[in-house]
Amino acid sequence: MGWFEWWRWRHTILLVTSVMFLLSYFGLITWGQVERALERLADQPEARARFDHTLGRAEAIITAFLFLFLTPLAIAMAGGVLAFVAAIVGGVLRGLTRLHALPDWVFALAGYTAIVGAAWYWSQEWLPLGRAFVGLIAQAILVAAA
């Protein structure tokens, strides 16, 4: 094995995480900028009134925990779906064109380009919903941390 052995990355991540925790514990670094960014994200009408009822704090804690717990799974699933859709688009393009001798990565790149183009074209539909979702999560983290 070479310099990049598998256990060294685990030790490096543990070391960096431990040092960051100690620096924040002793007040050498603060989370003020993170809190200001969360407040700016949470300053949306949909997110402001979401956790104002009697069980709002409990709901915010559950929302923040589930978001942090399930985000890696959702990212892996979204990456798999994107790769699957790009493979389908690349396969359809390979079947529709006479360029069968081109390598697979050309058609995969065309599939990813089609996905990015479709996301940009329909961004007016999904971007406000995405901002509202991010605001809701930011509000939940602020309420849970208060």
C-alpha cells in the first residue's frame, strides 16, 4: 500500500474534527457567522411561523435531527438517480445517432448536459421550493439550538 492508506484518512478526519471541537470549546473559533447565515436563510415567511406553536421546539429538534441524519442517504440516492437518468439519456442518444463508435463517456456527458439544461430551464418552478425548504431547515436548526 502506498501513502494513501485507508486508515490514515480516518485518523486525519478524526484529528481535524477533534481540533475543531477543542477550538470551538475554548472559544477560539465561533459559530457566529454560521448562525448569521442560518438567520438569513430562515428569514422567509414560510419558515418564520412554522415552529411558533406549543410543540414547535420538539418539532424543530426532530426536523433538524432527521435532516442531519438522512441527508447522506438522500445525497447518495440523488446521485444514483442522476447517474441512472444520464445513462438512459446516453443510451437513447446512442440508439438515435449513427455514432456507435464513440466512447460511453461522450454519451454520459451528453446525458449530464441534458439534465443540467433541464434543471436550468425549469429552475423557476423548483428554485422557490428549494429556498423555502432550506429556510425551513435553517429555522428548525435555529429553534432547536436555542
